[in-house]
Amino acid sequence: MSTYLERAEEMRDQLVATRRDFHKHPELYFQEVRTARKITEHLDNLGIEYTTGVAKTGVVAHLGEGAPVIALRADMDALPILEANDVEYKSENEGIMHACGHDAHVTCLMGAATMLAQDFAAGRLKGTVRFLFQPAEESEDEEGKSGGQRMVQEHALEGVDAVVGMHVISTLPANRVFVREGPVMAAVDSFEARVIGRGGHGAYPHEGLDPIWLSAQVINGIHGVLSRRKHPVEPGLITVGAIHAGKAGNVIPVEVEMVGTIRSFSQETRLLLHRELENAFRITQAFGGDYHLQIKYGYPVTVNDPEMARFVRRMASDLIGADRVQEGTIEMGAEDFSFMAQAAPGAFFYLGAKKDEATRLHHAPDFDIDENILPTGAALMAEAARKYLEENAVEE
Ligand SMILES: [Zn+2]
Ligand SMILES: [Zn+2]
């Protein structure tokens, strides 16, 4: 029996065509209707049972029955970005683009499903593989919930013994796997604030209270928090990403609006950053001004179960060679796979996908990947399931 890598290589043309089709027709969060339809057409062809409408536009499918149960996850959504690449498979939905590689994730999981379906049909596998085609990784709905969070809430992870997720990374060397035990991606919270002063004439600042000046003190305070209040070796950051105030050079505005993001890797640091952010805004009160600060909780830390991370490292080393499997780094980005990894022992790994010499950042208009990673990605997902079922087989 040839390996999944060899079998995936034989599907290369089909995988490339599938990825290009998704790339041409990207859909935003919770609108992945065409994407879901293409997935279910594929599952129908394979005779795989599924449920649609999970987490609004998601698809949950399964192969086999009984224990153990391993879940494989792919996110489906694109981003509100105008594609700058001049390629045959350029986005046809203007202003929407698969600029994070989720088109590749769906493609690889569909490829894995093809191979696993063949092996279940031939009686080579025992147990259950659950496929989680998840919408809305990049954004939350009006209730503040992302696709992964909703999937967990709608019991898609119930009875799952382990869950594996993969992310292509456009800046890491192609066809290399990066994995680490413990925290891999940050918790993300956001804040919205108003700094309130008193409006007045720009020539008489002492008669009003300049909220722009107050905001400058607050921003200094925020950045001071990171170096003076947080433990130096604990990762964490606060970025003020937008600030709005005023309309004219000779008018002191009434207030300043500020929004930002907060990243951390432990609950302790997370709460410390929230508390010290509040303290930074309290500087406004010392000068007779005021503020409103609202902090909104986002995705939790993505934590790899140590045993599952070691399993993925071993599985990937056996499949593609130990020299191609490296230790992952912790990233300040966030992932809603974190909700799934809270629901079951999980492993989230990166597959390098650098296309050429250009720097093609995730979420940038010139993002693209090396399509040579598609067979590798499909094989890795299939092999993760196969090996897990084999190693955790239940005695009859
Ligand atoms: Zn992204
Ligand atoms: Zn992503």
C-alpha cells in the first residue's frame, strides 16, 4: 500500500484545481454558502455522511463509527481584501480574497477525506474520523461569536478524543511542518475607549481641557505598562490601532476615540493588562478629564496538548522526514481553533507554504502560497487521522 503522500501526489492536479476554484470564489465569514456546497458535493461523491448549517454555514461530516474519535478541522472563510495578484485564479468576488490560505485548508481536508474514505471502505481503518469544515475564523458575528466558538457550542466536538488543525504559513519554507507543545497563539481581546476633555478655542487651551493631550499621556501610560508593569519574560502586548479626534487646527475637540487590541498567553497576564490599561486611562482623571473604556473578550490562547503535539511531530516526521519537521514558535496572532483545543486535546501545526522570493504576508493583497504544499497538507491530515486511530485502537 502506498503512503498518503504518494496517493496525494497522484491527486495533485485535482487538489490544485479545487484550491483555485475556492480562491476564485472567496466568501466572507458566515457567508460560506458556495464553499459549503462544493464541500458537500465532494462528500456526496465519496458517500460520506454530513450535517450542514452547523455554526450557520459549517459542515460536519464523519467516516466510520465508534471509538476512538479524531476530528480534523479546516476553516473556510476569506477576508475583505482586494486581491492584487495577477494570476489565472485571481478572486472573482471583488474586494474579497482568500488572503490567509483557508482555501488551501479546505482543499487539503477534502483530499484527506478522499483517501480516508477509500481506506474505511476497504476495511483498513477502525474508529471515527470527524471532519469539521468551519466558517468564520477571521471574524465574529453580531453576538461576538466566531465559527469555531459556535461549532463547539453546537456540540460538534462532543465525544471527540482529539482534534487536529493545520494552518499554511506563506512566510515559512514550503513543505516543512512546524509544531510545538503548549501555547502556540495568543489570546486576543479588544478595547474601545473615549477620552473626554472640554472643547474650546485652540488659542486658549487653558480654558478648555485638551483630550488630545490627555490621550498622549494615556498612550505613553499604555506603552509603559508593557515594560514596567508586566513581567518582562511574559509575552503580552497592547496596540492602539486607531485614534480619532478633532476637525480643525484651531479647535480643541471635546473627546478622542481610541480602539486597540490586547494579546497575552496566560490568564494572569491577560487580567493584568486589562487592569493596567484601565489605570493608564485613569491618568485623564488626574487632570480633570474622564474616560469610558470597554474591554471585549476575544479568542482564548491556543494551547497544544503536549501529547498531541508530540504525536503530530512523530506523525509528520514519519511521513515527510524528520529533517522537514521543526519546532514551532509562539505567535502573537490568534486563532479560534483555541475553542476546539479547549473542548478536546488538540494540536495546531503550521505547514510552510512560501511561494517565491516575494514577502507575501497573511492578510496582504499579494498573499499567495506555493501550491506544491497541497498534496503534503492532504497527506498530513489523512495520516494524522489514520495513525491516531491505529495507535488508540479499542480492544475488541
Ligand atoms: Zn487570517
Ligand atoms: Zn487563518
